[in-house]
Amino acid sequence: MNLETLPSFNILTTGKDGVQIASVSDRDWASFVNTIVEAGHKEWYTMDIARTLYNKTGKGYFPQGVTVGKLIVVREGAKSNLTLLAHEYGHALGHEHTHAANPDIMNPVDWMRHSDQHNLQDKFRKNFPDYTKTFISAQQNHLIVGTAIAGLGWLYFSS
Ligand SMILES: [Zn+2]
């Protein structure tokens, strides 16, 4: 399935460096992810244990976005999630996922993304200034709390 052919595919913005952000409806996104899973695409989040965890806790494996080359596609409900967008932008800039215990933005699990070792949120803001302004004020408070927690988390993981 090609995301760009979905009826809900909608380009939200183009960054200064040409990277584009698009959204698809939550429903189209879910069927896209399920198609990947059925096609035997074995990312960690498609494993049985990850799905069981998600089904029991509502947290974890279900991805929110994908980056293919210079195109970031996120589900509609996540289009103002700066942590997610900075993560996907990190992929567009060539960053790979971190180790699962490293609480960085490039962690594959969204609720593990507490620190920002490559300043990706800042880079995202600078590349998409107008788009970021549409949601940033509500996010900033969240980020300050997240950064404080991240310091503790990093101590824990490195001890
Ligand atoms: Zn990723």
C-alpha cells in the first residue's frame, strides 16, 4: 500500500530543506500499519509480545508515523506531537534508532523519548517555523517537564 495514494493523504507543510510533512486519517493509518504487519514486515513492534503489551496497556508498539526519504507521514491524531515529529525528522536527517534503553528522541518507543541528544526538536522548529507555531505553546510546558524527568531517567539507565 502506498500512503500517497490514500484518499486522506494531505501535505501539511514543506520545510526549508524540502522535507515534507503529510498526514493520513487515523483509520487509513491503522489499515496501512496492519497491511505492513500482514506482509510479514518484522519490525520489533509487530512481534506477538509487543502486541500483547499494547492490547493490555494501550501503550507501546503501535507506530504513529513513518519517514520515507524526505517525506514524513504521521497519523492525523499525532500531527501536533513535537516529540514524534522531531523523531521522524531525525530519520529524514539520517539518524537511526537508539538502543531501547536510551531515553532519547530516536528511541523506537514513543514513551521512552525524554532527552534530545541531537537537538532534533530545535532543528525541527527551525526547519518548520510556521508549522511549529500552530501547536508549540501547548507543547512547551510538556517539554520542560519531560526534560527534567529525562535527567533522572538517564541516571537510572546508565548506573
Ligand atoms: Zn523511528
